[in-house]
Amino acid sequence: MAFELPNLDSKSYQQLVTDLMRRIPQYTKLWTDYNDSDPGITMLQLLAWLDESLLYQANRIPTLTDENFLRWVLGLAFSTNQTEYSLVAEDKKNPDFDFLDLRALLAQIEQGQKHSKQTLQKEVLSYLQSPYLALTLPNIEALALQSNRKIAWLHEQQQAHADGDPPLYVQQAHAENAEQASVVYILSDAPREYQLPDYPNRQQYGNAGATMRRLLLLQPRDRTKQEKTLLDQVGTYLQPRVIAGSALRVRMAPLTAIDVSLSMLCSADTELAVTLAAAMQSLFAYLQPDGGPDGQGWRYGQAPSADDLKQLALSVPGVAALETFNLNHIPTVMLDQMAELGANTLLASFPAGRSAMLYQGFPRLRCLDITVKRQQP
């Protein structure tokens, strides 16, 4: 966003004269003539006129000032100049895209294109606020997302030589400290494929007029190769930005499989097919990585809430009540951590019964099973 400059021209000439005259008694009690004919008042009026003129000029900062500030930030008088850093920023193996974008803006200005003060301020602030070194956890997360630009750039370079699957990009990144290193968990934008099996989606119950059901199942796809490529690309982008003596590891974020099944009671005049479709759409969108309670995506480690899901289902038009509701997490495999803790040697001593649900990383909807029933009048 553009920064807001203070309004310096906030007082009129008469306000300045009045303020000066009111301060006279603070300095002397001998000055008693405040009429315009008094030489001292004339001097105050001259100073107020000069002050008003200076405030007006200071408040009218020209666009050229913002353009020169852009040049100062880049360290370039002209876009065609070369400095030690500008040559490094052009390195094809690890370019500084933010620097190159800002230099391109300077080139547009030199070619006569007009840009508003707000645009110049926004671009300069964006460049200054964009981290270059992985000093803090937020820096690491921001840089992991910035690697998407290099991934896209590499894909454009490779398209001229060979055709292949489109690359994966970083959708979300979460960094945390782990012992003597920092770890950044990457959630890719890989599409998740689902299917509607024949039963019960196309073969409804005998009393289909009073009951309808829809079942959605995840169809897993092996993306090990693509994910390894993504990790390598993000790691390559982050490596030169990690200060000496620090360790940074890049890993795919764990995904916890989510199973949701519920049965909803609808009023007698409800169109079951419409209500069922609306419920499927609402719950499906909520459980996607870019969904969540606020529709802005799930935070790392934030598990879907049964209460939120129930409230979401009840908010669907036509739904009167929930008959049944089940939310299950399929535990994420952590064999390496279990081995470190010795947990695998204690499994046999656990008491009989259902184990507690474990949640890690981000949700991955595995099964969504919704049944709607029409209430009997």
C-alpha cells in the first residue's frame, strides 16, 4: 500500500497570525498594542506570510521526488547503469526478481510512461519490505512463497526444450524452529482429484423421494517426483539467503486425512437435490487447504472444528436439524519420530479401544458422505 504523508499545510495565514499574537504575553508584559499599525504586529504578519508560503511548498512534494527516491533505493541514476549489485541481481541461476521489477519501473519512467505517486510509493515500499535474507521465521515463509517466481521462470526456460507436466508451486509455507535448525513446511498447489462412485450417487435408495445421499472420495495420485522437484527448487532459492552458521531444511507439509459423514433432516417442502448440492459445495470448500473458517486458508496445525462443521451444515438453506455427525482424523504416519520416542515399543501395551485422533499440518479431505432426509409432516 502507499504511505500517507502528513498534511503540512493545515493552517491559514490568519490562524498563524492569531497564534503568534496569543504568545506575546508569554514573553513580555510591556507589549500592549496589538493593532495593525504597531511595527511588531507588522513583523509578525510578515513572518506568518512567510510561514504559510513555506508550509504550502513543503506540502506539495512533486512526483519527481518519489522518482528520485526510487533511484536512490535502486542505487541507479538510470536504468541502464550497472553496479556490482545490479550484475548480481541479473544472475540467471538466482535472480533478484524484486530488484529487476523495480528497475523495469524506472525504465518505464525514462521512456515517458506516467505513474502516480501512489504507484511509485507502493512499488518502492513493496521492494523495501520484501525480505532477502532468511533471518526470521516470517522471512523464511515469505521467501518460500517468493520462490514461485523462480519456478515459473525456470518453467518458461524449459518449455522451449521439452514438454512435461506443469510444475508445482508453493501454496502455503510454515516455518518453525526445530532444535538447531529451522524447518519450512511447504504445501503445494497440486490439484486434488475426487470421484463420485456409482453407489450411492447414481443408485439411490428405494425411497429416494424422502432420502438422498452423496459420497465423495479422494483419488490419491503419486506426486513424489513433482514434490521432490519442488523441494529442490525451493531449497535452491533459499540456500544463498541463509546466513552462515544457520541450517534450514525444506520439507513437504504433512497432510492429515479427514473423513466427514453426516445425516441432515430437512423440512417437508425442501428440494432435497438442491439442499444436498449446496451442503456438498459448502463443506467441500471449507475443508480445502485454501478454505478454513475465514476462507483465507488453514493455518499450519489448525484442525477442522466439529462445531464449525455442524454450524456450516445447519446454515445450508432447507436444513432443519442434524441427525448424525462424525468427524474423523486419519493419523499421519510419523515413523521416524515414533522411533526416536520409542513409541513403537509401547503400542502393544496400549489399552483396548479407539486411539486418539492425531492431527498435523494441513487438512486433506479423504471422504465426504452426506445424507439428507425429508422430515415427515
